[in-house]
Amino acid sequence: MTTAATTTDTTVAPDSTDTPDTTAPRIPFGFFDAQVVRTRPLGRSMVRVTFGGPGLTGFVSGGRDQRFKLFLPHPGQDAPVVPVEAGEDWFPQWRALDPATRGIMRSYTVRAQRTTADGGTEVDVDFALHGAHGTDSTASGPAARWAAAAAPGHRAVLLGPVEPENAGVDFRPPAGTDWVLLTADETALPAVAGILESLPAGTAARVWIEVPHSEDIQQLTTAAGAEITWLVRNKANGPRTGLVLDAVRAADLPAGAPYAWIAGEAGTVRALRRHLVGERGFDRKAVTFTGYWRKGATEEQLVEEALAGDTPAED
């Protein structure tokens, strides 16, 4: 069963490699029924799905890298099965359901939120397709396959914030930060885009973004003094996730107190953090890092590891 805008005073279920945030407030999140309003491709490797409908009333994004839980139906289901009527006990009840029946749960970033002319709410979510739009979709997971086939009227459930200041925003530069370093692959590109839009004018930022193809390069809007470097994998001879790490290692970084936000493949993220802290002298507390996926692991394996609390130790 699903209901619209059901508020539950609980934190969302754990992500596979989320970084604990002791500064973000813990406030109620709510369940929101949503339906696809429209979709559009973003280059060769991503698609933007816009959600809407009266059930989204009350969803409030904090901007930046705002994350939320998205529940999707299995093939053959009209809507995802989520026990929202259980209130604070929704998670153990969801986990107890048959995995072949319960809603497919994933974490995503709010790319944008807007109020429509008739007072409704729309939320944009950008999906990395991982090949799901091609003839061979074996490398993609169920969420990517759902997004590739999404059409107006398709239903989903969002577990998201009801206030802008919430624990689903990780980008929080400490006081005294002089400049910002951002790195991402395509899975973290929506978060970086949101962060760049939030930076005030005059903020110095160095940004590296890795994407599969040159057609995946996007025009990003920011008032900051951002130097953005796009790294395209189809022109590289090295390993799939080595471009960002090599580029940052080779870079001349600005002087002053930095704050780093790094996300993408878990192994690359850990290597970048070791480099910034161990070789560049970044304060550990000034590095926010999140593994959105891990090379060699499927989405389902990562979800099961998170549920079991069996995630790789931080370096």
C-alpha cells in the first residue's frame, strides 16, 4: 500500500556508503506518492525523470546534494509495495517482505524542485542509465531499467524531507572555508550540479567530473568562480575509474582552507580521500565523501550489505 505525504519521524534506511553527518538536523521525512510527468534524455548516458502529482505536496528539498529514497515497482506491478501505513516501523516491515514483491529501494539526488503554475510540485531526478537504453542492458540495475522505460503516468514513492534543513544534505562547508573541491562521475553529477547552483558568487571552486561520452557533458549553472574539468572515458586508455584520481593528483590546487566533496565509485572515492588528507594535507573533517556505487558489485549486493551493516571500513 502507498499513501500520499505520510510523515514519519524517523531517519531513512542506510545507504551502502553514506558518510555519517553529525551536524545535519534529524527531522521527519515523509512518504510521497508520485507519478512520472515527463522524461528527457541528457546525452547518451542519462535521463531526467520529472515526478509530479498531488501526492508530492509537502515535499521540500534542501537543494545542494539533497538525497532521498526512491521506491520503484517491479515489472508487472502498477505501483511499488511500501508499508507506509506502518509509520516509524516501515523499514523492518519493508525488509520482511519478499524481495521479489517489495518496492525496489534506491537513493537518488533531487536535481531540481519547482512549483507549477497550478500550485503543484515537480521534482526532477537524473538517472545514470548504465547501458539500460541499449540492446544489452545486463550491466544496468532495476532502477536504471525502470528509468529508461519510464513514461507519463508511471508510479513511484519518494521518502523525502518535509523541511529544507534536513539530514539528507551532506554538502556543508565549515566556517572559514576559502575554496571548494568537487569530484564526481556521472552517478554524482546531479549532486555536483545542485551544489554548483547553490554556491554564492565569488566562491572559488575546482571541479572534476567524469562521464562516459562527450555527449554527456552538460552546461552547468553557477555564480561561483568555478573551474570545471570534464573527463571523458571513451577517450581514455586507463581503468574506468582512474581519470578523476589522476587529474586531481596532477593538479595545482589553490592556497587557503579547502573543503572537499567527493562522490562516485567507492574505491576511487577512498583513494581520493587518502590523497587529499595524506598527501595534500586536507583536514579530515573538511572532506565529505560518499561511494555511490562500487566496482564489481551489483546494486542489489550493495543494498543487502547496507541492510546487514556489512559495508567496507573507512580508510
